[in-house]
Amino acid sequence: MLVACGIILASKVFEKIILVRLKALSKKTKTHVDDILIDAIHEMGNIFYIVLGLYIGSRFLVVDASIAKSIHIIFVVVATYQIVRALQIVIRFALEQYASKNDNPASSESMIHLGMLFVRIGLWSIAFLFVLSNLGIDITALVASLGIGSLAIALALQNILSDMFSSFSIYADKPFEIGDYIVIGTDSGTVKKIGLKTTRITSLQGEELVVSNKELTTVRVQNYKKMQRRRVAFTFGVVYQTSKKQLEAIPTIVETIVSSVDHLEFDRCHFHEFGDSALLFDVVYFVDTREYSTYIDTRETFNLALFETFEKQSISFAYPTQTVFVQK
């Protein structure tokens, strides 16, 4: 009994004096690892220290076998419970450190939540089997039956599990994050939520698209958020009645207009083809923004300026026409 009281007293001294001082010292260090380890140790409360004292004290006494076994079982259960809680704190810290590299807080929190779900399932399953083993139960048959049962459940829930693992793959690989504008086939929109089974996307029209995570990891996804600038390539035509001097001036006109519009960067403009009813020019320029609204505004500004300039210089845009020459 004296041994048990001594251990309990020593544990309280360790918790109230030594651990408090260690925690104060850890605040002065640059790393957070020592803070987490101290928090994990501090998580072991009074019940653990009492049970630890009773367990060690009982080893020095001659007690009834049933009482000794009960104390042993209580110690195993409490110790396992406290160790699992401490491991959860440490693993959560590791996940938070990994997620801190992500610039999107909402996506990081979702990744931590998903990761901790798998961690809890794994830790508590192992803890449950460990306790049963210490109770004298042969867990070999149980593990085998659980394996067969898990296989049957996995086959029944393979679509759900596939989506869940795809969700984890999305968090780890980061092909897109919450807030990114993506295109999936004929659908597009802004990612609003990445869940365990589905990802929710808000389209430009306002409706919500719900897409399974498995589909998102098996199809080609275009992520416009990663784009630093947009390339605009198009062709326009002028009528065949346009003079050679006007044709030679068109590339310079286009370059001047592009250079005068904010966010635009000129690449090239060439007279490249004699069309059926037009002389065709090929134009390429860049928009130095990923914002769709800015992209549309700058294109409109360029188009209006080009139309106005051509109008002033009597250059006519071509449209499908057919000229019939009658010889008398």
C-alpha cells in the first residue's frame, strides 16, 4: 500500500511541478514537438496515476488471484485508453504540420478531419484487440473472422470506400483545392467542398454539381486556378478588296491595340491564308491574369478597339459572301 501511495504521490509531484516547468521551458523553444509531447503526457490524468500506483503496489502484495487479475485488467484498459489518446494528439500534430504547407485553410481542415478518422479507426481497433488479448481471449480466430468480415463489408461498400480513398488521394496530391475553378468534361465551376464521398462544385449558372471523388481521380481535370496567364488565339478576316498597304498595316495595328490594353501581352499577328471569302489573319496574345472576369473584360476592350480602328481606316471585316461576275 505504501508503494502505491508513493507512486501516486510521485506522479502528482511530477505532474504539478516537473511537468509544469517543462511546459514553461518548451514555450521558449522554436520547435513545437516538445509542446506536443508534454501535452500528450499531460493528457494522462489522475485516474491513470492512481491505477498505475495500485497496479505496481499490488505486485508487492500477496492478494487473491481474482483481485490481482481485476487490477491487471483495469490497468491494461486505462493504460491502453490513455496511450491511444496520447498517440492521437501526436498524430494530429503531424497532420497539422503537413497541412500547414497548404495555403487553403478550409482544405487543410478537411484533410486533417479525414486523416484523423482513419487514425481513430485504426488505433481503437488495435487497442480493442490488445485488451482482448490481455484478457486471455484468443484473438487469432477473431482476427481471422474480422478479416473475412472486413472483406465482405469492403466488397459491399467498395464504391463508398473507393470514394473515401479517392478523397484522401485528392487531399494528398492536391490536383485542386477549395476555391479553385475547374473543368470536368462539359461541366465546370468553383470547388466549394471536398467531402469523404463527393466533391461539391458551384457552376457559373449557380447550381451545385455533386461529383463522386472516384470520378474526379479517373478523369482529366482542368484547374484554372493554377494558371498564371491565359493564351488567346483567334482568326479574323478582311475583304479581298483590302489594299496591300492596309494588309501590311494590320499586324502593326493589332500589336498597338494589344499593347495599349492593360493585362494584355502581344505575341504575334500574321496574314496567313487566302480564305474562300476573306483574307485571314492569325492573332495570338496573352492575358496576364487567371481571373475570368478580367479575361473577358480585356478581350471585349481589344475587340471594340480593333473594330473602331478598322472603321476609321476603312478596313472592312469579311463575312461569307459570294460575288458573281457576269461577262458581256
